[in-house]
Amino acid sequence: MPIRVLPDFLINQIAAGEVVERPASVVKELVENALDAGADEIVIDVTDGGRTLISVMDNGCGMSKEDLQNSIQRHATSKLPDDDLLNISYMGFRGEALPSIASVSDMTIDTCNGIDDNGWSLNCNTGEIRPCDWESGTRIRVKNLFARTPARLKFLRTDKAEMMSVLEVVKRLAMACNDVGFTLNNKWRFPKKQDFQERIVAIMGEDVRGRMLEVQAQSLSNSRLKLKGVISEPTLRRASSVDQYLFVNGRPVKDKVLVGALRAAYMDVMHAREFPLCALYLDIDPRHVDVNVSPAKTEVHFLEPSHVRGFIIKNLREVLSKTLSERQSSKTSFDFVSASIPVYKPKQDFSVNVDLFRLHSPDKPTDVGEFMQAFVDKKNQDFSSNLLPLGKAIGQIGNKYILAEKENALVIIDQHAAHERITYEKIRNHTVKTQPLLTPIVVGLKTEDVDAVLTIESELRASGLVIEAFGEDAIAIFEKPADWDLNWKEVFQAIADEVRANGHSSVLNEKLHLKLANYACHHSVRAGQKLDLNQMNALLRDIENTERGSECNHGRPVYKIIPFSELDSWFERI
């Protein structure tokens, strides 16, 4: 069969299959064009989930008649002035969106650049341009989406589901540009120049108010690498990643390196099946990231993914490690936590004799006296100050929960969860001891699995595992964490799978976390153990000054603070 050049209409429809998956894809492309045009007010209207009508109107710079004609030509763009694909600073740049959308719909464009004597209107299907009375900016109307490719219609979901996808796109772009005003169907409004913190509340929900932690960091080795934004307290989580907003150089992305780094940062404070909330903005030299890897522009490739991942994990963990006392002393007016205060290291000596190589769990609950010995010198401490984050202990319920009173609030503390976190943080900073092997352990794997594991050899070495290739289809272990007798074939297979999927692996770190967490769980004050007021108050003071003290090692909350106003409402006193 001879090779032939496809006709333009078919080429555009093929491109549309890559760029225009659904109505939300159309909204994304058109709004990004509006942002690139300098718009600071964008109005979106969608009918029937986008099947019948999608209208995007902006107050950007508009187009001349010539630019309007060129706008629906394939690969025509104003956003690569120096033809350098490695230096992209615009939302849209591929020049495929408008001709692709026009090929599967009835599309018209009204625009005015403020220089011409009048505006211009383009029928994208016929190519006809005529003068119009449009005064400024641009309006693009897309009617009867997929009318020319009806087979695509059956893949659309219900109108309501498609509308929710459109809303999600608008939310992400609104989070990316909080100085721009967005209005969707005259129902969802995000005002221009809205305070960043208020926009977060508007997009994520009222429950985030006062529960987001500020992130602000810059790489010491690369001044172009910066991270800012907010992440949720570990006790604020979702059942899905719906409220994770990630941006690279202002572009909303769904990137496996960023998602993996976020998960690793929360590893020992949140269950793996739960998801933190975030709005994180990574600024990086455009030449160190490739945004031209997918037509939808939602994926990126980093030149040094391991460096980016490590930078993010380190700085997020530093924010999460701040103690309750630090958080209370560094609240901003909106109750966001500053990221600029050095991390406090607890000075309390808990006299925990830890051997990370042999973390055997006891068969019976730990004796309270063993772990409260260090609290004896606090018997005469004054706990009356209302400045104490968790207040003053007033009693114990069921030998399980500590009740404390602070100014205008009742505090309930899970004594086991609190001491479990204290114990865990005490032992987690120990250096992992390793065991050299006289006879290496040889693990047979497929050649591609060997190659995948060896790509993170240095990371595994930092976790106490020294390995080398043993031929093409095996790995030899020369040193391992002491007392770790694992099924190494399963471990390496899991590592290889994760490396191929995400470019990195946290398998060993997760196993270490589980080992330490189990040890801390079995060597802490248990539910059912009676404490006196001195012990209770001492425990409160120490959890206030313990890193990640708001949640236990399994992600459960350590305490709940109930304002008196809420108690009053229970008893109808307001």
C-alpha cells in the first residue's frame, strides 16, 4: 500500500484526539490562551456539560485581522519568539488547540486588539472573517462539540460529570493565577487579585482554614530551584488526591516525581491510603524541565528528577516536623504556619535504649514508670499558663484519654498516640547500622529489573543496603541493615516496579518506618494505664515540643481541641 499524505481535515481530527479529550480539555486550552494574552478577567460559560456550548471571554490583548487568520492554522503560535523549545514561559505553545477544536465543533472567534478601528469575527469552519463591534479582548464560542466526530460523543460522561471536570480545570488554573479573576457559569467566582489564602479556602473548602502550613524554600546549590505554597496538617486529609494542586513554573501538572515526593514527605504521619492537601509551586530553570512531552501539556520531564524529589521531600518534612509550640508562636493572621523558623530538637531524655538492628516487640505492655522516669523533675513545674498549646491536665478518662483545659478550649489527648510519637521521634534519628556479609546474598532477577534497581544504587546505600550487579540477571548484596531478614527477591522486584513507574522508590524507607513505628507502638504508654497529673502534664509538655506531634506514627490524631463556644452550642447556650 503506497504512503500518502493525509488531508488537513483528517490531520486536525487526529490532533484533536490528542488535545481535545472532553469539554474540560477545550476549556483548559482556551483559558490558557486567555492567560497568555494577558487577561486578568476570564468568564467561562458551559451548557450541557460542554456538549452544546463552551464560551470563554477574556479582557486580554486581542488579535489583529492577520493574527486571527493565522490562529487557526496548525502549529501557528505567538509563544515561541526565539524558536527555543527549551525556554518556554507560556501556558500554551504548541499551536494545535484552536485548529483541533475547530475540526470537531462549530467554532467562532470575536476579537479586538484596541488598535484597529473595529473588532473582527471569524467563522473557524468556513474561514470567513468580517468586521464586528467587539470592543476589547477575545471571545471564543465552541458549539456542538464532536458534531463532526459523533463516535466521540458516546465516550462522554453525563453532563453533570463533565461539568465537574470543567470546574476542576478552572480551579487548577485559578490556583495557578490567584491575581486573575475567574467566573464559571456565573456560579463559581474567584475574584481578581484575591488573597492567596482566601482563594485556597474558596477552592479547597472552609475546613482548611487555619490548618495549612506554609512552605518556602530555595535550593542552596541551585538558586533557580524554589518551592513555595502550602500543605495540610497531617490530620487534615482526603480520601483521594482531588485537593492536590501542583505547579511547575506556573503550569498545573500531574507529575509522578512531585506526587511521589509529596507521598514520601507524609510517609510517617499519614496512612498510605489517605491523601494530604496542597498547593505547591515549583520554580525551576526552564532549561531543566521539558514541558513538551504531551499534547495536553499536563506532564513534564525533569533533567535531574532525583535532585528535585530530594529537595521537595527535605523541605516538606522540615515543615511537617515543626513542633506544636513552634506553630503556636509563629501563627500569621490567617493561622498559616511560617516555614522560616529553625526546627526545634527536643532536649528531653526518655532513656529509651534503642538498638535499630533488633527491634523486638515486648509481649506485655510497657511499665509506665520506665518511660516516665524523666518526668519526675517536672513535679513542681507551673502549668497554669494559658500560653501552653495543650493547656493544663485536669484528669484522665478510662485510663486512655487525658483531659486538659486551656484558655477558651477543652483538649482531649490520646495518651498512647502521644507517647508513641515521642518514642518514634526519639529513635528515628539514630543512624541505621549495617551488617557486612562474608558471603554476599545473590538475588536473581530479570535483566531489566536489575537495571532498574541499579539506577537508585546510591539511594539504597543511604538506607543501609550495599549492592552490585552480579552478571546481567542478578544482584549481589554485600551489606544490609542488621537483623533485616527479608525476602530480597520480592523487595527488589517491588523496587524495580516502582522505579519504572515513578523514577524512584521508597520501598526500603517504608519498611524502615514500619519497623520503627511498630517498636514505638509497643514501647509506649498504653491505653488502660493510669497516670497521675504530674505524668499527664509532663506528657503534654513533651508532645508540644516533639516533631510531628499532632499525629501518631500511623497517621491518627494525637489530640483534639474543642473550643468552649462549640461546647456551648452542644448545650444550646448560644
